[in-house]
Amino acid sequence: GDRDRDRDRDRKDKGAKKKKRSASSESAERSREREKRRRKQQQQYVNKNRGPAGAGPAGAAGGTGQSMFWDGFQWVPRADTGSAGNDINANRKNRRLYLGNLPYHLGVTEDAFSKQLYETMRDRGMCNDPNQNPVLHVWFARDKGANYGFCEVASIEETERALQLDGMLVLGVPVSIK
């Protein structure tokens, strides 16, 4: 009986602690939940596109853990060697640009930055295909006091051209592109 009572008291204590969660830890919790959902979707996508070799519940559950890899920035499906998908992952780090001095205080968003970078590159003839946005992904650090981010460009050539835009004005603020 004493053990049950102690366990019940411990549970109540844990419940009380959860209520006193700070706004930042709630945000972190939401972020973790979002990341879990994203990884689950990504895993489902990888399993769905794996084909007959990994088809069926046994293949999905008893996988070798080799289906995803961390490229230093995000989880990426590991493609079978020789497929075109692997080439895009192989040079991903070389297609990533660091963005500094982002004007958060003026309300810049990832989408707005992506659009402006594309339009600037297109207007200066820096895109391989002017009708296609070479900016695949933009990510801004949202930590307190941070005003940097990264963006991923479709090709190494376009990435090198985008480096020439270092100091580009975004909402009147020069953004460093490295």
C-alpha cells in the first residue's frame, strides 16, 4: 500500500510540474512535436518510395536504420547509390548559403526572402532557368537575439552566383550571404 501511495504522490508532483512550464519550453515542446511529425512523414515517404525490396511491414519495421541520414542541417532520405536522388544530397552542403544580418525587426519572412532572392537572381541573369526558382529552401534561426539563416540553392553554379549578391538589400538592410 505504501508503494502505491508513493507512486500516486510522485505522479501528482509530475502533473504539478507540467503546469508550471515556461512559454519557451512550450515552444520547444511544440517544435519537438512538429519535428516528430515531419520525421514520421519523411519516413513514410521513404518507405513508400522504397519499392518492392523494402515493401511490407517487415521491411519497414525491421529496416537497417540506413534509410535516413543527417546532413548537418536536416534529415535526408538516403538514396540507393547510382540513383539521381543521391547526387542532389551529395552536394547539398555546397549548395547551402549562410544568411546574416536578417531584418527580423522589419518582419522579413522565409517566403519573402526566397522570392526576393529569386527575383534578384532572375533580373541579373543568374538563374539556369529564369522561369524556375533556384531557391529550394530557406530557414531562419528564430532563437532570441539570432538574426541569421540558411538557404539551399538548386545547383552549385547558381549558389556561386548567389554569393555575388552579398550585401543585397532586404527591406533596406544589407544581408550578408556567405
